[in-house]
Amino acid sequence: MSERQHPGINLTHARPQDARHAEVTVFGFWTFLMSDAILFALLFATYASMVSRTAGGPSGAELFDIGNAFLETIVLLLSSFTFGMAAVALKEGRQRAASLWLVVTLLLGLGFLGLELREFSSLITQGATPQTSGFLSSFFVLLSLHGLHALVGCIWIGVMLAQIAIFGLSRPVRSRLLRLGLFWHFLDLVWIVIFTLVYLPVVSA
């Protein structure tokens, strides 16, 4: 199989059997991502049905900081760009550059988590906890699940940095980085939906 036939981006110098191996493993990972997408879709549906159920408590328009949410969005979009640069360096066999871009991606991911924790802390300080209303329960569950995914992604990046340092750009490392890239960009896509459905409506409220 020619490497040009493979949908991946980091197999330029791979042997045909390496490309086939990656193709099979990536297909399985796509299956996992689709099941994860279904889970998020259910949480989005739950949030949509609970958004007006404030139980006399504060609404999103009263609580949400659109500036902080916009900053979170910019940071996460930048992290997808830097991961893309790491993928380009990986494709060209530039190990040091790939590691550097992954470090930048990791820092941006941790920055995103810090902003999300700051938002949760601010809400809890105002007495807006998951127990306050069905609306806030669905909000906290949705964002916490995404944040947990982002934390797993950051840990995964750290593990891959260690593997690159130890094993170099071997076939297993390149295949794992391809799947990590799919996972990271999936998180970016989910966050864009969160920003659009959760935060933007409060601007016009």
C-alpha cells in the first residue's frame, strides 16, 4: 500500500506494512471517537432540556463570563494549531521540532484547564453549584467531562514526549501520535460546540 493512500499525516517514511498497521489501529480509534461523540451528544441534549430549569436560581446570562469562555476557545484553537505543527515536523522526521511543538501544545492544554478551573471556582464562590439546579447540574457534567478528556490528553502528550525521547520516531510512537492528534482535534471540535450552544446564547439574552 502506498503511503499516499493512508489518511494519516505522519507516515512519510514508513514501510507499506507500517502504513497498513496504522490504518487498522486508526480505524479502531475512530470507532472509539464516534462512541465518545454519542456520549457528548446525549449530554448536549440533556443540557438543552435543562437550560431553563434554574429552580429559581441564577441563569447562564447571570453567571457565565463570556470573556473567559472566549479566551478558553482561543487557547484551545491555538493548541490544535501547535499540534498540527508537531504533526508536520513529525512527517518530516524532525524529532526535536516535533517535541518542541508538543511541549507548547501541552502548555496550552494546561492553560485551558486552568481557565476552566478558574471558571468553576468563580461559580462555586457565587453559590452556583451542581446542586443548585438542573441547569447547573447539566452544565457542570458537560464541561467536567470535556475537561477530563483534556486532562487525559495532556497526560497522553506527556507520555508521548517521554516515548519520543526514549524510542525516537519509531513505528509504534508515530502511530500513537496519529491517534493522539485525532483525539486532541476531537476535543477542539467538542469545545466549539460547547462555546456555541452554552456560552454564545447568553450574549443575546
